[in-house]
Amino acid sequence: MRIDVVTLFPEVCEPYFSASILGRAQSAGTVEIVCQDLRSFTTDRHRSVDDRPFGGGPGMVLMCGPIFDAVEAIESQDPRRATRILLTPQGRRLDQKMAGELASHERLILIAGHYEGFDERIRVGLKPLEISIGDFVLSGGEAAAMVVVDSIVRLLPGALGDDESSAEDSFSITAGDSEQCLEYPQYTRPRVFRDMTVPDVLMSGDHGRIRDWRTQQALERTKSRRPDLLPDTNSDGGEDLSNDG
Ligand SMILES: C[S@@+](CC[C@H](N)C(=O)[O-])C[C@H]1O[C@@H](n2cnc3c(N)ncnc32)[C@H](O)[C@@H]1O
């Protein structure tokens, strides 16, 4: 898989993509992540990427030209078809299911905004998938790009070591009729800490009982914290995440 991130601040994202699980996945050839400096796709002396909004108002708006040029140049660097993603608080909210679907794409191009956001014709002309990481506004799309990329890459086959499987993580773990639960509680040494003890069942060595306890805990935790994830209130039928969809 190849992921390009178009940004005004590649130096913000690069260290994150080089560290830990994402860095290892790149070294192993599971994914290639390329931070592309939006200013390198400008044509004028000042390397301009933004201008004042027509109609007035505060702030600066990212111009169409550099972003169209960036996307078209990056797409021509690799024959695999790319899915274009615009990071915006107005987009569809990222969740584990969306991350899983995007992990099956061969190429992604993420566009991080800044200032007041994008000229509307970027949406209209490039027809990107628009993704938000939550109902709040960040100063720029870099943190959002890191969140989206991390959530996808850790789902790629081989990205996590055997000890780090994502299958039992919250939103991937299944329990009872529910295809999405929160993870059960975890404990490690010491067995007693400030009068708080590890449940006996986890020390029993009985793997059947441990599995049942964890399933029960995952269900109870989901019921109390996120009942919306349980079957009768979960109505999401899935969506096509290609740029044609
Ligand atoms: C200050 S925001 C612009 C917000 C825009 N004026 C609006 O109200 O929709 C600048 C950039 O940060 C990124 N951004 C901010 N919040 C985000 C979120 N919740 N999810 C994804 N990207 C976000 C986007 O790339 C956006 O273009």
C-alpha cells in the first residue's frame, strides 16, 4: 500500500510516521508513506498556496491550483489507482469500520488543509472522500492525517506483531450478537496493587473460563458505556469508499 499526505507541514507528520508500528510497517515494506510539501507544487515566486476569500471574511482559503497540481502529479508517480481523501470537519466521521475498508485500498492520497479550509472547487473537481476525525475544529489537517493513517496501517496484515493483534481491540472484538464491542479489562503485574486485586479467573489458567469472562466483560462494558454499538441500535449498513461511490 502507498499513502501520500499532502501538507504544508511535512515536518510535523514525518516523525510520527517513522516511529513505532508505522515505522516498522514501512521498514518491512507493508506500506510506503510519503509526505508531500504542498508548496513544492506551486508555480509563483512566493510559493503561494492561499488567498483571501471572495465575498470577504476572516482568514485565508487554500487555492485550487496547487492542490489540483499536487494530486495529479502524485497520481502520475504510481500506476495504482488512488483514493483521494480530503480531511475536513465537514466530512464523514472516521470509525474502525471505515479504517478497515480503507486498509483494502492500494493507494490513498490524503489532503490536509489549513487556515479557513479549501476552495469549494477542490471538493467539486477532485471528488474526494471527505473525512472528519470528530466534531471539533483543528488548526490544520496534519493531526487528522496522522490519526487516519495510523488507524489504517495498524490493520494491514503483518503491521502488528503477534502480541499486538488488532482483532481483540475495541470496535473489532465481537461478543454475543454484537459485531462491535469495547475491549474487556486488562491487567498485568503485580497481582495486588494498593488493595486492588486482579480477578481470580485470570489467574486460574482455565482458558475457557477466561474467554467466557472476557466476553461477558466486553458486553457489559459496551452496554454501560456505548450501548449504541449493540445490535438493536446499530443501523450502519456500510458504504462504498471509492471516489466513485
Ligand atoms: C481551521 S480548519 C478549517 C475549518 C473550516 N473553516 C470549517 O469550518 O469547516 C483547517 C483545516 O484543519 C483540518 N481539520 C480541522 N478539523 C478537522 C477535523 N475535525 N477532521 C479532519 N480535519 C480537520 C482540515 O483539513 C481543515 O481544512
